[in-house]
Amino acid sequence: MSDSESWYRQGNEFMMKEKNEEALAAYDRATEIDPNHVSAWNNKGIALFRLKRYQDAIDCYDKALSLNPEHANAWYNKAKALRGLGQTLLEKANEDRVSAAKIINQSLAIFNSADECYGKGESLSTKSS
């Protein structure tokens, strides 16, 4: 295949079979041959979205929208990718918060042990005086 439309159609066939990596490769070829192929950029974004590569998907939608600001599907798909990215960041923040709580609990246990050691040391030093 040498023309962008053939690669675009092949990408669409892969997408229907949920072969997202293969679809992505086909859309890559389509956009390399024709950097102004709006639908190939949009569908490349969809393949990336399915692979949970949200920022890359957003970049593709932005490219499609720079070529055609009236492309309704690209706007809709960008919104979905932004939500996916936002949700991913929230999940990461939640994981970090959980990790932080565990570390704080470990720290408190260490401080409690330190307090016991201070208490023991104080008790021993008053005995020997």
C-alpha cells in the first residue's frame, strides 16, 4: 500500500477487530503519507485512547482539530481522552495518598518506639544518679 487512504482503511479494519496496536501502526503510516488526513489523526487518537495513552490521544485530536476545527468527533473524543487522563491522575493521587498514609503510620510507630527508648533511658539515668 502506498496511499494514505488504503492505510486509513486498514486501520479501520483493525479497529473493528479491536487490534489497537495494529490500527495505530496503520494510522501512523496514513498520517506519514498525508499529514493532513484529519480522519486518520482522529482515529489514531481513538486507538491511543483504547490503549490508555491519553496524552498521546489528545495530541492526535489536537492535530485533527488544527486541520479542521469543526470536526465534532475529534472534539468529543478529545473530551473523553481528557476525562481519561484526569481519572488516571486522580487514581495516581489516590495511590500516593494511600502510600503516604502507610508511611505516616510507619513513622508514628517509629516515633512511639523512640519515645519508649527515651522513657527507658530516662528511667535508667535516674536510677543510676
